[in-house]
Amino acid sequence: MMRETGGFIGEVCTEMAPASGVRVVRCAFDSDRYQPGLFTELRIAMPESIARSVPKRQAEFLAGRYAAALALQYLSPAAIGSTQVGIGERRNPLWPNGVVGSISHTDVVAVCAVGLRTGLDYLGIDREALMSARVCDEVAPVVSSRPERERLCAGGLSEQAATTLIFSAKESLFKALYPLVRDYFGFEVAEATALCLEEQILVLRLSESFASKYHLPREYRCQFTLGEHWIQSLTCGKLLGRARAGVSG
């Protein structure tokens, strides 16, 4: 599916996430080289809401949906019917039947993770640029408690990396659970309770009240990757027994 894009799309990489079997595709993109005609060139549908948006938003959307189309090809398009990913009323991706997926981007990289519903009930991915010290000071109290940050710093992360990881991991958890609960819950609903830097796992724990309300398990394992200037988080899994049966649509 690789096409000439005038330099808008750069390096494309694909990998299988450890343990989960989730397909992850990321592609670099250059918003300065974006042109509306690239939607046609890359065979990505442009929704009306995106057509009314600013060029930067259009570029981000196109790069994300292009990464999604590439990722979906690995799931057998004949089985899922389409590699197009629509957009919902709340800007949430609308995946083909039988697919669970998630899209994220920074200013220069778009990433998509997909899997089949036969193996996964929830999936969320988030990629963030490493926060500057100033942004970290502003964001830290909003996304985390001091004990959470101290826990991650004691595990070997800097304050900036700890805050960025907590933010990214909770964002990936939100993306994973939103299709199940249809509730815009905040950062305070989850707590970062354990870090294994060697295995790159962060454990998130939902509040008892939120988990009970939606009949969800409380603990989630987030697989993360630390880059030099970025952090990427992936949260995915199955809902078992009573938890799955009780989830609200």
C-alpha cells in the first residue's frame, strides 16, 4: 500500500506487541508537506468533520488512518471487509466488524494498534513526546498523585519520564475502556500501582467505585516503550467471567 506522497509519509515500521499478538504500525509524517489531495492518493476517506478542520488536524487524521489501513491489512481484509476506519460522534475511531483497535499520534509520528475481537476485548495505544520540565510541573498534579510519581521515580525513572508515562498509560487505558463504558472518565479513576522497568510493564488499578459501576476488573497491565524523546503505552486484554458479562454497551 506504500504510495508516493511527496514526502508527507516518512518511515513506516510494523511489529507484533510482545505476548498480546497485537499488530502495531507507526509512520512518520510531515505536516508541512500535507495536501488535501493525499486523502485520494492514499485511498483514505475524508469525513465531513475533518474536511472542515484546519490542515494540521487533517494531516494528523490522514497519517493515523493510513497507519490504521496498513495495520488492518495484517488482519486479512477479506475477513474484516474493509481497511477504512470511520469517526464517531465523539471523534472516536469506528473499526470494522470483528476488530478492536486504537490510534495515537504526536506532531511527527502516527501509530495504530489492532487485533481481532476473538482474542481481545479492549485495546488502547498512546504515544507522547517526553514532557519538558515546565510542562511536567503543570501536568503532574492533574494526571497523578505524588505517591504515584514517587513510586515510578523509585523504580528508576526521572520525574519527567514518570509523569509522561503515567499520562500516556492512563490515556491508553481510557482508549481501551471507553468503547465498553461510553464514559469520559478522568485520570483520577486509575492509579499507577507498580512498575517493572526491566519488563517495561506499568500496572494501573481502577478505583473500586468505577470498576464496580461497569463490572470491570480493577487491574490492567500497560506495556510501554521508552524512546529518547517519547513514550508509547499499550493496554489490551480480555474480560473474563462476570466482568465481561456485566460490561455496559
